[in-house]
Amino acid sequence: MIERDELERYLNSLLNISKFKDYAPNGLQVEGRKFIHKIVAGVTACQALLDAAVEQGADAILVHHGYFWRGDNPVVRGMHQRRLATLLKHELSLFAYHLPLDAHPELGNNAQLAKRLGLTSEAALNEQGVGNVGVLAEPISLEAFGLQVEQALQRKPLLVAGGDHLVRRIAWCTGGAQTYIQEASGFGVDAYLSGEISEHTTHSARENQLHYIAAGHHATERYGIQALGEHLALQFGVECKFVEIDNPA
């Protein structure tokens, strides 16, 4: 068991949230009961995850994608009302960590993705430390690397060839970070991997002569929140269960 505010202080410090200029608040977004025995973790605080937390008797929910994003309509009605009503009715605390969870060097989404794909990080992709630049154990073709990604994430990636070269140096950033492809190109990498793809991403890859791998926003961001939950379970002796809510995006 851990006291709610103690958990927030620990997480805020562990993930160094003051370092980041983010698109949503990091930390305790919705206040629930004071003491926490059980946490349900997931990628996004969707209604399905909230319902699973209620069903499993959780005291708190821990996610990567929470609420109150910049530019959101502040009116509480429809989907937003139902989500908040569920949390408040059942006194569930909602903890959400976005960029800080992407960037953590051990528990973060990018670190955990690298671990699964056998990537060694040499540098950060940007000044906030979100994303990495590194190398594969040995040069391989784009198609062979795509197969490794598919096997590791259980999802077939979309591959855009930027030439016929092998993949050795690579940059990666989980989630919706396709716009970082120009930064990746500046490092002289052979390939860039992220979660999503936009129309212009294909042209950027081809014209900068680097391969692009779109491995799925959800698929690339499942692992940081799991690692964080496992860390909390060991640190505080609380039960923390990851609930997978499938998302093809």
C-alpha cells in the first residue's frame, strides 16, 4: 500500500517531469482515494481501461496518454463526462505521464523499445531527450529489420524504402513522432522508426535517402508503462496489472 500523494511525488521525481514542455499535464490528473493497494496500467485512459480498472477493484490508473490535452474542448460532456464520471464515482486516481515516460533512460518507451529490438543508443534525438540515435548489432536489409519489428511487436510495420542500402545506424522515437524525421536525417542514419506515418513522411524518407518504419503508435508505446508498473510493484509492494486495450493505430 502507498499513499496517493506519496506516489505522485515519487513518480514526478523519478520521471523528472519539470524538465519537459508537454502537451498535457503530467502527474496526478484526477484525484481518487487516499490509499492505493492496486494499480491498473495501460497505454491510454480510454473508457475500456477505466471499466477494466473498476471491474478489477483498482484504486488508481497509470497511463501514458491521459486527459486535458492542449487544445481540447474544456466542456465536460459526452465522452469526457462519462470518463470523468467513472473515475469520480469509483474514487479512482488517474496518473498520466507523456513525454517524461517517452524519455526515461531505463523505463521509458524508447528505452524499452530499443531493448526489444536489440538497438544500442548512442545519443538523444532531440534536446528534451525524447527519441534516440544508435545502432543495430549488425547491418541488415530493411525487409529483414521489418520482420524483426513484426516479431517483437506482434504487428506488421509499414516500410518505406529510402534507397537500397542496409540498416546499421538508426534513429527511433515511439508514438506519433513521424515529424522528427528531419532531425533523424541530420544524424546521417540509415533508417528512422516511429509509430505513425503522414503523407509527407514518405517523401521525406525518399528524398533524404533514409528508410522509414511505421510500427504503430500503440504498438511502440506498450512497454514503458509496463516497465513503470513493474517498477512500482517492486518498489512499494503494490499490485500493478497491465491491461492491453488493442488499438490498430
